[in-house]
Amino acid sequence: MRVANVSGRLSLVTGPGRALDVELASEGRFASDVQSVYERWDEFVEFAAGLEADPAGELTVSPETFGNPVPAPRQVFAIGLNYADHADESSFSVPEEPPVFTKFATSLAGPYGEIVLPQGNVDWEVELVAVIGRRAHRVAAENAWSHVAGVTIGQDISERLLQRVGPAPQFSLAKSYPGFGPIGPVLVTPDEFPDRDNLELGCLINGEQMQKGQTSDMVFPVPELIARLSAVTPLLPGDVIFTGTPAGVGLGRTPERYLAPGDELVSYVRGVGEMRHHLVAGS
């Protein structure tokens, strides 16, 4: 199942360029509000499984109508140094515990459009994003996937100068400018993948491959992240977890390289799709 936010309305992608308006197809059983569906995830999965071949409400859609499929999470978790090669390029050892921070909700954005560059050194970090579908508290890793509604693509865009301002790093603040947390274009349920623990992800700038990795190389895979996070705090339906980035960020290059006005940033996860953003200068 592929869940989408099409022009601000809860939708199911039924094929290339086709989507189903859920409120219309369900005759009002489910509202058009995208975020609200995660509170009724089991009921929604059952409804989607019972849809007929040509349900009412199917529409032709274009990429620019797709928004963030989790537009208003109550909690946003982000994980640092979750790939050994990224830890190495960042001059850190591989962590024994996952470094956790947040991206403030106002940084979240959709999968297409413009991102305004603030002053500083703005870097890219493509990530698999996991979205919670069932409340998780003190969940064992072996049961963790059952609490995941699906996965999608994210960019943990970061301004490196503010991030490194002392005496303590400003991870959350430096990663929370408007547009610094794009997510999308669809949420894909785990059953859609041949191997949900081994997905290719990457990003390109102006057509040049910058990052390419496999989620099987995570230091802490998705189930382990859920187990460790939920051991401390309950994870709520619709919460978002940015699961970390592989090597290839601008900070780790010699010389360092950062995003510039006019750049096109393409981010992908195989089996999910791609996001496409243009970088513009701030005023």
C-alpha cells in the first residue's frame, strides 16, 4: 500500500499517475486529513485491503500535487552516525548507543519545490524515514516492524556552522530551518518490499551522485531504533524517525562542498520513489 498526501488530502496511490481520494472512496468513513489516519491505522489497512478494483474517487495526479505524507507528527526523532562510513567521514567512532536529536516540526516540508538557503554551509543527508502506525512502548526489536505504518524518504538538511557552535553542538536548531525536513513522496507499507531491511537510498546534486547506501548497513536497524527509543518514551501513531544517513555528505568531502543557489537536489529510496528540490538564495 502506498499512502499519499495529494493536494492536502489523504490518498492511496493506485498506479502511475493515479490516486484514490480516501474520503470519497470511504464515503466519509475516513476524513481527508492526512495525519489523522495514523490514529486509525489498523482500521485503515483493513479498509484499503477491501477496496474493489475500480473504486469511486480515483483521480489523475501529477508529482507537484504530492505533499508530505506525515505533515503534523507529534514527535520527530532523528538519529546521528547510524552508518559506519558516515561516522568515519565525520571523524567520529561508530556509536555504541544511537545519538538522538529532533528536527522541529516547522522544518518539515513536501517532496517537491524550493528550499531557501540561509547563511552558512548547508549540507544534504538523505535518509530512510520510518513512520509509526501503532503506539510503541517498551517494544522488543523482534516485534518492532509491527508498529511501523510504513517508510518514506527524508532529507536531514543541515547548516553546519550553527551545528558546531559551542559549547555544546546545536544539532536540532541547525537542522530545523524552514524546508530542512522534506519527506515523501509516498509512505510505503513494509509488506511492499522484498527485504524491508535492505533498501537502497541515495541523493544526487545536479545529476551527480553524492550518496548511495543500503539500509542493511545501519549500525542500528529500524527495529533496534524503535526498541531503544520506546524503552525511554512511548512512540505515538504518526511519529517520524529519521534513521540516519550514509557517507557522502558535503562536510565529509575534501574540499568540503555545500548546497548553492541553483542546485537541484534529488533524493531517492528504491521502491519508494524520489524527491526533487531546487535550492534558492535567501533574502
